[in-house]
Amino acid sequence: MPTVGKRRGLSSVITSALLLTAVGVLGTSMVTWSNSNLKAYEITLQNTTATYSNKISENLNIENVAFCSTSPSCDNGQSNPGVNVTLTNTGALHVMITKIQFNSTDYTSKAISTSGSFPSVSLPADIPPKQSILLDISPLAWHSKSVSTITVTTARGSIFTTQVAPP
């Protein structure tokens, strides 16, 4: 007769305990992983919401556009033709002007001060709420009685445009 050896096996209690431990470890790691992903998405959503609400709150008026020929009426201190543009921040947030275009051509502008109410700044220019700056875009060749487009871009990506026609 063949000898029957004693077999040792894990009891069902020990097997159940091992399975429960494995399920508990996997479940805990899944909850931790999903919580960290939700936190990351929450932070991204908060940043995106703040950015877009700030962009909506930006409001900039392009006004008092003065075309100057070689006369010193623009106060640009040069004999070159140019354009003076007053930018007024009518919103509740600071507006950072990063680029000014005149007929799709970028210009490095220098702000000039013609009175005590205009601060002297250069691009990029920060305009506090309810304040104005006067920008001198020169040298700038413009043609009489032709429509020109002035485009101002802010640091948040807002674009403000107006069309003017010199005399």
C-alpha cells in the first residue's frame, strides 16, 4: 500500500485573512491615488477659473488718438511723424500692456508725460484701475484719410482694437 504523506495546507481562515489584507492595501492605494488626482484637478480648475474671470474683468479704452506730422504738437521730442494714444483702464484690475500694433506692425512704444496726471512708463506698461497713460508711438508713418487699426494686447491675452483715420 502506498504511503499517504501528511499534506499541510493553508486553512480557509488564513487564506481569507491574506485576501482581505491584499484587498485592503489595494483599496487604500486606489483611494489615495484618486484623492491626489482630484486635488490636482481642483487646483487646475481654480487657476483656470481665476485666469478667465480676471480676463473678463479687464477693460481698456483706447482714446484721444492724436496724429502728429513733423510739428512738435505730439511732444515726442523728435521731428518724425508719430501717434499719441491715451489708454484708460476702466476695469477693477491692473492691466499690463505687452504689445501695441499699428496696422499689424509691432511698435516699441515709449510713454511720455504731458501733464502731472500721466505717469511716465514704458512697455510692458502696468495701468492701475481708473488711471490713464499716454503712449507715444514714433517714428510712425501714417497716411492721411486712410483708416488705421490700433491693437493693444495685455499680459492676460485680451486684445483691444480701435480704428482711426488721420486728418
